Amino acid sequence: MSEKPQGNGVEKKLPSRRIADELRAAITSGELPEGRKLESERKLAERFESARNTAREAVRLLAEEGLVDVQHGRGVFVRRKRKLLRFGSERYSKRLREQTGLSPYRAELAKQGLTPRVDCTSIERVVPPSQIAERLEVDPGQASVVRRENWYYASDDQAEYVVQVGVTYIPWLIAEGSVLATSAKMGKGSLYARFEDLGHPMARSREEITARMPSQEEVQGLKLPDGVPVIDVLHTGIDPDGVAFEVTRFVMRADFGGLDYNMPIEG
Amino acid sequence: MSEKPQGNGVEKKLPSRRIADELRAAITSGELPEGRKLESERKLAERFESARNTAREAVRLLAEEGLVDVQHGRGVFVRRKRKLLRFGSERYSKRLREQTGLSPYRAELAKQGLTPRVDCTSIERVVPPSQIAERLEVDPGQASVVRRENWYYASDDQAEYVVQVGVTYIPWLIAEGSVLATSAKMGKGSLYARFEDLGHPMARSREEITARMPSQEEVQGLKLPDGVPVIDVLHTGIDPDGVAFEVTRFVMRADFGGLDYNMPIEG
DNA sequence: AGAGCACACTGGCTTGAGCCAGTCAACTGA
DNA sequence: TCAGTTGACTGGCTCAAGCCAGTGTGCTCT
């Protein structure tokens, strides 16, 4: 051991890191603005007098950091930074719902000059996953819940992006006979107003939050660039009697979305 | 366009994916248990009749997915799955604090058979970052806050891990003269009991949550394996008068930690 | 005008070679 | 006995070359 030759004197850099560092500096300094196309791998290799694989490795590093987007056949582009959308705890507030008429998702996007779109892609009666059955206290062996899948999009002037996917599970005993079990259209006040109609206003919300790298399907479904984790939120809606009447799993792009809770401290 | 030749008939796999898929299957099936050392890159290459670089690429894919840990000079090992530690909203509850005597961090770790350690590495009077100054409503140009840095560790029978780092900022006007400004030892009831002593019980907590890939310093500091994002929580403590008396930024390993809030819906 | 093709780009992936740098155990010599 | 060296492993990184697969342009033929 003893005396590692670190940091003393001239730092001898690995070629791939040197290229990556130089490109990173150009990006963060603004010399390479957002959306700008980088030199091709072959040209980078030539400019830095290295092998194409080495330039390629440098680009991979930047992509992993989320600084650039690599597009097969087109080139490498400086990634556009996005403002974070924040989904807050007032999400479920009755007051806010009645005041604005907008869903919190639409309100948040409007604030940032983006156009929202929400698409209910399926409504089915299914056997609940065990995690869901536990929280709703329903039979895990029967088709005891309705599963509603919603996709949330945002578009700017360039393109439309998938921001998050929400899968809501509702006990069949609650949803039976109402629009919850049948229709994508929720009517005035949306989903949570319907729960109120059915005698289940939301009194408490439990939110279990983790983050992870996306699965392969999520990368495809959300069209996720490299190096972007997802935030996984398991939300449980609870009525004044302590009954869990709804569980929703949100999976959101972490580079787009965040959460913002403001809650009282109890006890 | 038209008819992409996808999925019809025999799927022709890329060599690196084939190797990765086979190893992944062996891992998820339990054939390769946690902690087991994989064949060396050179042996993999030989067994799959490919170049070492190709086997290496396969290993890289698995590491990116968080399935294996690569250790220079030692080998590639199946990563041990960890139960998620959940830090909840009762974190700041007075009742819980008085009942257990344990901090929530210690309580949570005890529940999972892990040994906690918390280390206060520095207490300084500093100029607040702008994000902090805004929330505490203090002068962003003066050394108007005390900065306390805490490192949270967990150890099992194998090793000690860094779970999260918390940096707390307290307005100098509040901390001045108390242990908050001077001592790592907080005494009975810890940090938040001291705020209570000073007339700032926590009435509300705001938690702004994002996830992202770690910076290079965070990778080193938290000794993060590949493919593990961090959860970034900006917590603001608010007293009954609406005064923000403390802001803490937590950065936690997403493979170790998660958050679990249970809050009332207001309005 | 329009459909279609050819070609020149782009990145995607593999090969096989070589050297560098940690790790660890076995050996060597004071 | 034990410190120090050696050498056989491990992964880390680079090279140069080649072929495959998307993308987009411009030309050609109808």
C-alpha cells in the first residue's frame, strides 16, 4: 500500500474520460447548447486521436449521466433539461378539485406551459397482485378488483412525452355498478369525486415511495432515455372509517417528475 | 417501414445479450445464489465462444441492472438483495419519540436486524445555498445558518454500508447559543426535542422528493454500486406559526431506502 | 409529381489482440 | 516467525478493423 500516486502532480487521464470530460465541459458551459448534435463517433475518435471504440465509450459515459441522447442512425444530441413537474399532496384535496376544475396533473402542466393528455388505456376486472390485495384487504385468489390503467402525457412544441403511468385498483364491491368499473369518462370532479359519491371520501393517503432503474418494458413504454431512474409510488386512499378503497401505483420519469408533500405532524 | 421482422420465428440474439440473458436466468432462478462469484470474463468468453469484450459487455449489462457487483481484481459477484428500509412520516412525531426512546432511524434498522450508526461529521456556520435560504427566509449573502452534516450507516454481519447522508440547515438566529450550533450530541429526544425547547415544535413538514442518478462524489461517498439511483429529499420543518426553522437535505441509496408517508387529506 | 432505389451518412455490436492495475496466496529469505 | 517478493489470477481500458442496421437525401425512372 502506502503512498498511492493519486493527485500528486499531473493527473494522467484515461483517453475515454478525457474525451468525456471535454465534451461535458462544452455542454455545461453552453458551448454545446441543448439539442445540438455532437460530432459523430468517428469524427470524435479522429479529433482526439483515439480508436472509435474509445470515443464511443466516452459517449456512453455521457449518456449514462443523462447529458446526451444517442439516436441510432441520426447522431448524438445534447439532452434538453426539463423542469421538474411536482405532484403534491394537495393532489387529492377536495377544495382544490372544486376550485380549479382542473385535475392537479393538468394544473401542474399548465403552470409550465405544457399540454397535458391523459389516456385511460384499459379497465378490467382482475385478480389483484398480492401487494394490492393486502392493502385493500380483498381476496387475493379471486377477480376481486377493477384495474384501471392511465397514461399521462405532456407535450411541448417539440414532441409528446410519457410522464407517468398510473394503475388504479378498486375493490369490485365498491366499483360494481358505478362508472368506476365501466367507463374511462369519470365526469365532473373525476375519479375521487366518484368515490365520494359512493361514500368513500379520502380522509388519509398513504404513499410508499421508492426509486429504481426502470425495467426493460418501462424503458420501452415510457420511451426513457439512458440514465433516467423511475419513481415508484404506491398510493393508498383511505376513507374516514379507515377503509382502504383504492390503491394506485404510479411509475414516473424521475427526470420529469418529483413529489412535493406538505403535511401536518401528528401526535 | 411495413412488416418489421420482429418476433416472427426464431429470435436471433446478439451474443452479448445471449450471455447476459443466460446469466440473468441463472441468477433469478437461484442457480447462482447471492454472493456467488461468477466465472471470470475470460472463462465466460471461452464458454460462450465469443470475445472477452463481448462477455465483458454482458457483465456490464447485468451490473447496470443491479444484478451483480464487479470488483476489480477479485471477480464478479451476485448482488445481495436488500430489504427496503422505509423512513416514514412518523419520523418527526413527538409521541413516537417519547415512546420508544429510539430515533426512527435506529428503530427501523433494529426491525430488520441491522446495526445502526450515525455520525455527525461537521457543524459549521455557513452561507446558505440559495435553495435553503429561500425556504428558511434568511439572508443568502451572509453566514446566516448552521450546517450540520450527518452520515447514517447500517451494518449486517458482512459489512457496514452508508445508507443516507443528511445535511441540516438551521437559521443562526435560532441555533445561536444552543447545542444545535455547537455539539454533535443532541441529548435526550435528539434534534427535534431541542427545537421544541427553543419554542419551535414541528407542526408541519414539507418534503420535496426527486430521484436521480448519483453524482460522481455521491458514488464515492456512499460507495454506491452501479445502477443504483439516489432519492433526494428536501425536508422543511415548520412550526405552528408557519415559521420554517430547519431544512434538511437527505440523499439516500434507493436500493436501501424508501419513504412511507401516511397523511391526512386536508380541505 | 411521385414512388422507389442507391448511397452516404449515423450509431450498434463483435472480434482478438495487448497492456495496465488490483488481489491474493504461495514462496523466500533474513 | 514474519516481512517482503513473486506470480497467477481478477477486472479496466484501449486499439484497429469489420460488418450490421437505422436515417435521410438526392437521383432516377415511371
